[in-house]
Amino acid sequence: RAQLENADGALDIAPFPPDEVRCHEVLARAELALGQPDRAAEHARRAVEIAEPLGLRLPVALSQRASALVALHTGDAEEAGRLALASVEAAEGAGATIEAARSRIVAGRALAAAGERERAVRDLRQAYAELGACGAHHFQGHAERELGRLGHAAPAAGRRTADGGRIAGLTRREQEVVELVAAGRTNREIADELVLSVRTVDRHVSRIFVKLGVNSRAAAASQFERARSAAAP
């Protein structure tokens, strides 16, 4: 939150509507994690207000996901499922496979809460497979955890582990960070995604460089990609 808002509570970013929508979605998730559903609902509302006039599918998908998360938190599983599935459709229409799969995880959670466990498991397995195919192992882990809560293991065919070379020596959080570094994210973007401070991400990146024996983001990304390729069947 501190990285995205100024002292007055306004977004501390350049005024570019698609980025504002993404920031409000991140902040909605952060506020829910901090036990502030009213603040989360306000960020979701702002995301919708900004996204709808744009007519762009990805901002709409992000705003719908923020609203779905708020609805799920407040106990309206049916509405959460409707919004999450609408977010999946919008993200798929934008060609944003990872965002669609992330929204599908929310849909799976909502469906499970609504008592539709079989459908929830199907959606979570689909999200797990799609995220694995994209190499998005951080988010794939979210799908795996939700499947575990429903008493189901992740599909063996979709498993990917980056356990080659020195990558295996990184902590789980460091592996999440280096994966996002390899995806081309800046430290600020990584902080937003993982709901951390930029300073914390800076420290993680520095430790990753030391553990991998590299001195650049490109070298860290290259080592991560080699390890991932070696682990793939």
C-alpha cells in the first residue's frame, strides 16, 4: 500500500488509466490481506469506475477480479463466481492467459464456497495447467494450494519445478522474485505483485545475485530459465 499511495491516500503513479486499474486491483488484494474489506471495496469500486469507460478488456478483467475478491470475502460466493468468470472471459479476450488463469483461481474459490466443488476443481486444474504452460509457477502454486484445500492434488502432468543448479538453493520467496525478474518485471512491479515494499524486493534481488553468483538481472533470468528448461520433461 505504501508503495502505491501518497500521504493523502491517492495513487502515487503517473495518471494512465490502465495502470490505475491495475494498482487499484493490487490495493484491493492488499487491503483484504490486511483485514480492511471496506478499503478493499473502495479500491474495487474505483477500478470499475476507471475500467468501464476505457472499453479495454484487460482493465475490465482486473476490475472484475477485484470486485470478485471483495464479494468472496464478504460471503457472496455466487456474485464472486459470476464476476470471476466474467473476468476470465475478458482476460481471455485480451489474450492475457496468465491473468485469465489467475481469475479462474478466484472463480474456483468462489465455486467451492458456493458448494460447487466438482466445478471448482475443474477450474482450478485448468488454471494450474495454463499457468504451468506459461511458466508462471508463482501463480501456479496458488492453484495448487486451492486444490489442496479441496482435497485434490495438482495434476502430475502440469508440474514444473525449477530445481536445477543454484536455483534450488533459493528460498521460496527468492524463487518467486527471480521468476518475476525473468519475466521482465521491475522491482517496483514485483513489489506490487507480491505485496512487498520495494526495499524488501531490492534486498531479495541482492541476495539472489549473491546466491546465483551473478551481477545482473539478465544473468539471473538466464540461469533461472536454464534451470526451468532442465526440469521440464
